[in-house]
Amino acid sequence: MFSTTEIGIDLGTANILVYTKNKGIILNEPSVVAIDTSTKKVLAVGTEAKSMIGKTPGQIIAVRPLKDGVIADYDITTDMLRHVMKKASGKLGMSMRKPTVVVCTPSGATSVERRAIQDAIRSSGAKQVHLIEEPVAAAIGADLPVDEPIANVIVDIGGGTTEVAIISFGGIVTCHSIRIGGDQLDEDIIQYVRKNYNLLIGERTAEQMKMEIGYALIKHEKETMEIRGRDLVTGLPKTISVSSNEMQDAMKESLLHILEAIRATLEDCPPELSGDIVDRGVILTGGGSLMKGIQEWISNEMIVPVHIAPNPLESVAIGTGRSLAVINRLVKVAK
């Protein structure tokens, strides 16, 4: 009975996932909230709210309350978490007694940002809140032996941040966190299309382009995709065709920043652990690891083996849930 009241939450910039030991991932929804500005009432959360982005009448806005992996709007995040907790208890088929929650925070989060996450979870109905650093959770979720004295290199490319960490003996040896992730790549694509085609496209179109014809910086067979947007000169709708090579140009700078973060982390690695990295390589996780060619590209640039985690989108959530078993070894309990 107790295990059902322990849940792990991956509070991501793009998606929010809830994991329980018995049922695995019970909730996976976009971190979006639709709000009526006149009444300040929450109208929809998650998938329903995401479908409203860029398509709502004046008084209804779709907000993403998390930015760069941390809370940007405290009140809306708390409302969103309340909805999530309510949904989760419905899925578990019981009125959840106040659960013990493990939630991940970006390794670069400040103490103020950590406290905000803790308070938001607590005020949405949790009994105890433990914080775990995102790279550690991702490594546990990717089945890495984090509590052994060997180097586990994890590269977690999320929506708001990319975290690169070397984990050994249950803790982070060295880590770099940059605020570049899937959202920044979408923004790069929007700006590129605007600059080169005088066409305004929305976030969802940019995301679709990234998923369908987005390639890391490798040679590949050219692909094209037709997209629609608003012509900035005439103000009318217009359709254009964009190639995967142009997508590489658009995302190049951000991808090179991610590569730089991986390089900097490996350079900071103690020499004793460097040998492990040559043998064991780097594990990619997070939504960004699904981009075409990213595994091959990082492997070529770093000259180390690169593997993709079994469930890259769910690694962090699974890791937060599993970490409950080893929480005392890994995390200082948040008082």
C-alpha cells in the first residue's frame, strides 16, 4: 500500500511525467496551462492546453510556466501540479494519501529555484518532497550503475536545458548545464525562416520541422518539407519548402554549444575516470537525443562510443521513481 503513495515527478520544461513503482509512467503531458486572463482560471492543462497554443481568442492564453528547466511562474506551476496530482491519484484508483514525492531539479538551479520547486510540490499536496539532480535521475533511469566507482557520462538534452554530467559513486563528479535545449532549437528555426523567407511560423510548426527533417551536423540525403506561415511582407498565408540542409544551418550554433558543454565536462574529468569513458562511452537521454544523426555526430566529434538510453524521453521520470529506494544514499533529504 505504501509504494503507491510514493511518486517520482520529472518537472520538465516541455513535458511533465509522473512515475510510480507499481505502474511505471502513469502520466506524460506537455507542461502547458491554458488560462482565462479575465478570471485567472485554469481552463486546461497538458495535451488539451498544448493544442491551444497560438490558436486561442484574446482572453485565453496558453502558458508554459517552466522556462529553462526552472519555475518561471510560481502560481501557474502550482495550479498545474495540483491538476497533475489529482490526475495521478485518479489513475491510481485511490484517493492518494499525501504522497512522498521525488522531483528532479536541473543541476544548475540556484537554491532559490530549488526552494520554489519544493514549495510548489508541497503546496500541491505532497507530504514529503525530496529533490534529486536531473543528471543523476537520468542516469538511474538509463540503467547505469551510478553507485559504483566508475564514470557514467550522461548527456540529457531536454526542452529547456542540456545537462552533461559525469557520475560516479552516487554523486556528480563534474557537470555542465547550459540553457539550450529543444526550445532553443525551435526558436532558431523560427528565426531562420523569418530571416531567410520573410515568413512567420509558430512554435508547433518549428517543432514539427525539427522532428521531421532536423538533422545533427552530419552528411545525409537531403529531405524537404512544406510549411505554412504568414508572409511578413503581404501579411497573407504562404507555403514554402524547406530542406534538411537549411535546418542544419539554422540549428548549427546551438548544437555546437551542446558539443562544447560535453567537451568541457570531459576535460574536467579526473584522469582516473577518463579510462572508463573510453570504454563505456557517453549515454544520451532526453527528447533531444531523438534527433536524426545526433548519436553519430557526437561520436565522430568526441571519438568515444555514444549510446542512446532505452527510454530517452522517460529516463528522468523513471530515475526519480527508482531513486526512492536509494534516496538516503543519493540525496540529502529536503527538510
